[in-house]
Amino acid sequence: MIRLGELQKLYIERFTDFGAYLTDAAETASDEKHEGDKNEILLPKKQIPEFAEIGDPIKVFIYRDSSDRLISTVNKPYLLLHQAAVLKCRDVNKVGAFLDMGLERDLLLPYHEQTYKVKEGDEVLVAMYIDKSDRLAATMKVYEYLSTDHSYKANDEVEGVVYQISRNFGAFVAVDNKYSGLVPAREFNGEAKPGDIVRARVTGVKEDGKLDLSLKKKAYLQLDDDGEKILDLLKENGGEFPFTDKADPEKIREVCQMSKGAFKRAVGHLMKRGLVSITEEKIVLLKK
């Protein structure tokens, strides 16, 4: 059976002036069968390997050409059916965005499959599926296409694309563009938006293989980063900052992108180093 959107091994059935017809069985024109009895697909002439003969196996990808006919290619696309990858948008029109998938024809990302508006030149994480018209298409709703077959463990450093943000659940991340990860809401302070590439730390692996992530380092490493952030805020505000350890947690999260606990630890660390002092109303950068 010839399968749309997949790489598969087919066999040369016969040659024509414009290419070779392939079949999914190792049968040749010498077999006593009518052509109509066979499931054939065209491989364009320019892609036929040198010295190829009838009956030879060829690994090809199956898609549809500009006339909506099934066709094969020896070129490998950037993603296969039910896989996810980051693709670049080449063009946008009234039906959606057209993504470069590494072949002669681009992959359509319909508007109803976009989770945010895609513009020409954007690089977006998508998965490939077959639509109701039996055509290959792309979707940014990749959750169900991500794998859990990985070897990551707690405290590993990973990189991925944020593809969805939920107030209740947190930030969904496609680790290595293919593994399912989540920064829980309690750990996510709005540091990233959909489409951003982030580095994260694995905090746990669920029984089903999904990754729990944090965009923060371990506490003792995070202190310096949070402290530097507070020092930068002080410098930007003339050496004073109208926050104390009694400030509203949501205000701290909004302005400093850290939890109140992380804020208090970082300020305490800066005080021990003699870099800041704290009054009842504000934090002051010491001229030191």
C-alpha cells in the first residue's frame, strides 16, 4: 500500500519519457498483470537514480504535487506524517500560511490550525497530518504528536519551543521539538511566549514519560541570576526600588518575573554581600 506522508520502499515498475512508475510490490512489467491492476506512483525523471533498472527498490516520500496528484520524491522532507518540526513560513494568503518543508511544494498551515497569527519569515513548530481532503497539512496544535520516548532524567538541561501557555497548567514545551514537556503554572512567571525557544531543567519525569520542567536553575545557582536581575532594576531606577519583602507577591511576579520567595532569597543574598540595604519602604543600592 502506498502511504501518503511517509518514507517507504517502492519498486520500479516501468519507465516512461517523463519518469518511472513505482509500485509497492516487487513485481515488474514482465509479470503477467494489467497495468490497471497495480498501485503505481510517478517518480519524476530528474530523480531517477543513475543506472536504475526495472525491479530496483527505491526509498521515496509520498506527497501531492501542485495538481493534487500523488507523486514520489527521493528527497527527504523536514518532517514526516505525525511528526513535529520547526518550519519557516514562506508565504501567507487567504487560506493560511505556506511552510517550507524541504520539497518542491510547500506545506499548508490553515488558519484554523494556527494558535497565533503566523507571518512570512516566522519559524513555527508544527506537526504534519492528513486533512479531510486527503492532503498533507500542518497544525500548530502539536500536543498529541509529541513523543515520550526519551532518555532524559531529573536535573538534565534541555532546550525546546514553547507552543502553548495555559493559565491553569503552565507553559507547554516541545523539548528538542519532539518530546512532551510542561513548565507547571507554579513555576512559570511569564518568562516566555508561544514560539520562544527556551532552556529548561528537568525537574521530574512522569510515569507516562512526559517531562516536568523549570525555567529556573537549582536554588543555589538561581540566587546569582535573581540577584543580578534585582541589581539591574535598582540601577535602572536611580539606585532605589519601591519594594520590600512585604510587597504583594503578584506585583513582584509582574515586575521582577520571580516568585516572592525567590525575591526574598535574592535580596537577602545581596544584603549579605553588602550590595543593598532595605528600609520599611524600599530597597537601596549601596554606593560600593
